[in-house]
Amino acid sequence: MARAPGDATRAIARRTFLRTGAGVFAVTLAAARCRVAAMDRDHAVEDWQGSRVGSSGVPAGWSRYETPGGHPAYDFTIVMDDGRPALRLKSASEHSTIAKEIRVDLAATPSLRWDWKVLRFPTGADLRVKRALDATAHVFVVWPRFPEMLRSRLIGYVWDATLPAGSIVRSAKAATVTYVVTRAGSSGLGSWQTETRNVVADYRSIFNEPPANPRAIALSIDTNDTRSFAEALVGRIAFLAG
């Protein structure tokens, strides 16, 4: 029996849909596999997957890293934000820093990648001025050296409200700390951003020598000089090749 024109059209449409759907599925699956493969190749420092959402204070696996005169409040909370686990950091007229010991081979994974969402900068902060040396949440790579308060080396990656991206600023308070402005201004404020920095290249640029492997990562948020408020979220942190 001959097939009606409408039946033939529907059959063609169905075959086209199946082929197209299979193609879309294959592309989606391939992209997912690429993301998984990329995560397999990197060296995760923290993804907050093992922390209970809603827990507050210093998260598991991290320790207090107190700075003189900081009066830390550790107003930190594990949250789910846009479907991803993250650490929310808030600061009101204080300076809170936490650190986590790591083992990483910079020869294999020289770059640091992290996700963050900055919600608020400290009002009037200026990394170049001692009396206003505050910053919203930032990420440190730490090379402890004895005596630690005098000879350690810390590179702090900062999202700054005013200084241009690429600025390198020696701390006016601590000779052990150098800031690298990774992102600048209000563009992207309130949304997730991903940063990647070649730590080996940054270390060479700052210290004029190749780095040893770092021993720790630190997260900090600082408003004690400006007596203001700041808030941000930090997501996954990992070292990766390239």
C-alpha cells in the first residue's frame, strides 16, 4: 500500500531528527569527556566537594594563617552557587587568611587556575598604600623559608578595583608578599570568572630566579585598614600543565 505524502514527510523528519540528535549528543559527550580529561590532567588543590554546604569558619583541611593586627573573624561559609560548591568569604574591618599545605610539581604543572566571584571590593583600598592595603578575596602561592616572617615568599593574585591588570605591587607591610593584579575593575563583578596564571613565569619575573615547588596555598580577604566591607566566593583551585 502506498505511503501517504504526510507519512513520508514525517518519516523523513524523524530520521533527520534522530541523526541530528545523535550528532548533538555525540558533540555534548565529547565535550564532557574533554572536560573530564582536562580535570584528570590537572592537580586539584581544592574543589570543596568534601565540605558540607552550610558549614562555617575555617574549612576542613585548611588552617589559620594569622597576620599581625588582622583580628581575623573567619567569616567563611561553604555554599552552592550556580551549581558549584564554593567558599564564600566576607570581611568587615578585619583580615582573615587560611592556608593549606600542598604537594605540587611545577615542572609538570606550572600554571594555577581558579574560579572566583567577587561581589564587593573594600572601599578606598589601595595595594600601594600601607594605610589602605586591603583587598577582596585573593589567592596566595606560598614558599616558606626560614625564618618564615623574614624570608618566605608569597605571590598574591588579586582582583583589584583600580590598578590595571598585570600590575606587580610589593607589599608596603610585609617584605615577603608580592601582589599580582590578575583582574581589574568592575567588569564581571558578581559573576563567576576563571583565571589562569603561569606561576613559574610570575616567580621568575618577580624574583629573577626559578622557583622551588611551593608548599602551600592561602586564601585571604582584608578590610582592616579601610575599615570597610568585602565579599567574594572562591571555587575550584588547581595546578595544570601549560
